[in-house]
Amino acid sequence: MRLIPAIRIFVPAAIMIMALSLCLTITAQVRPGPMPPPVNAPPTIVMTPDPHPDPPPVPVPEIIKRFTQNEDAMFQAHNNYNYQRTVRVQEFDDKGKATGELVITTQFAHAADGRAFEKGDKHPESTLKSLELDYEHLDTLQKIPLLPFLTSQIAKYDFVYAGTQKLDELDTYIFQVHPKQVDRQHAYFDGVIWVDSQDFVIVKTLGKWKTELGDVATSEFPFKTFDTYRENVDGKIWFPNYLRSDEIISTKSGRISVRLTVKWEDYKPSAPASATAGPGLQN
């Protein structure tokens, strides 16, 4: 198993429970998040540029302030949850039939001393015929933050309000997000985000991750545009639960379709002898 570094503040168990209860302001009701698309649905199309919507009922700077503060709180809360991640890569023929597949399932948990670790099958059987993909190539996914829009990152982006949209049962504000500049060491998001108008949390993102060298992708891991959904895990806590990316690649026998899906499931609070204190979620 591989240890994952994590920043933690060690406190007694009783204080941990009180801190999480107060800091996260958990509500009793768990509202459903937006539903991921059906398995065989076509890829989502990114919104057209230059929107001209009417002003939102809440000032745009206030919306941005609230969802970034909530992102901070959920980022710290994430350090106190165990979960399972399933990565699936598929190849399809010209009729849309799956011809090859690789599935890697990993559990992320915490040891008794609070350290985070992952365990799972690092060498699963693959039936992929064109992509030479294994566990090590998934490091590309590690460059994509699960909760990227922290207050410390906001100055690096331009946010353009693009209107409102109904996502299943949620009313959302839409923002186009573009990095102000890029470098070689860090990946920056370029795309669209959807913010729940009730809890002021990000519930969906669609876009690419870029560096100075271009899109975050490799020949072994060719996926570039990521459509990511979040679920309401525990009251006002929203964590990613589904990601999808579709690409067309060239092979010796022609061009084929490939698909990446990632599912995060079974979020459960961990119970190490530590807790991470953080800001409360903003309404």
C-alpha cells in the first residue's frame, strides 16, 4: 500500500466530533445532486463563449466568495472520509460496441494514526487492444484536484457569469472559468462550473486541465475534457462521485473511440485520532 501525505491537526476524539459538527454545519436533509448521463449518452458539449445573461439575484462576487469558502471547508472535510474509486477505460468499435476494458478499483482510507493510504489491485487484467494503459499511467488523474476552487486559487482564474440552469432538482448558477496564465508545474482548469444556488457549492464541472505545455494528457492516457458530477454526501458536504471523458484516437487499424469513467463511492467518515479544523460552510 502507498502512503498519501496529508496535513492534519491532531486533537482528542471528542473535540474532533464537535469540530466537524460545528465547522461543517451539517443539515439533516441530504439533497440529491445532478444525475450523471446514461452510460451510452453522447459526450457533453462545452457551452458557447461570450454569454450575456441578466444579473443574478446575488451579486457575482458574493457567489464566488461563498462557493470558494465552501470549497475550502469541503477540502478539509475530505481528509476525514474513506471512499472507493473505480477507474474504467473502454475501447469501442465503429458500431459503439465495447471491444476492450481496463478496470482499477482502489480504496482510500485512514490508519489509526490518521495517515491516509490506498489499497487495491495495482495490476488488474486488461483487455484493451490499442491503449497500453496500466495503474502507473493513472498518475495523470492525480494532477486533477478533486476540489480545485479554493480561496487560495481564485486569483489565478477569471470567472465569467453565464446565467442559470436547472440540473435535475437543483437550481444553479453557471460560470465560465479560464486561467489567467499557466505554467509547467501546475494544471489549471479551463471550462464551465455549475454552482448550487441554495448551498453555494459546486455541483458539476466540465472542461480541460492545462499547463504551459498544453492539455494534461499523454499518448497512454489521451483523455482531455472531463465532465465531473458531485453528490451530496452528508448535508452540505458535496464530493465528486462521477467523471467521464470521451476521445477519438488514431491506431494502426484506424480511428477508434475510447472512454474514461471514474466513480467515487461509499463515502464514510473515518475515525482516526485526528481531525482537520476548517472554516464552516457558507450559506
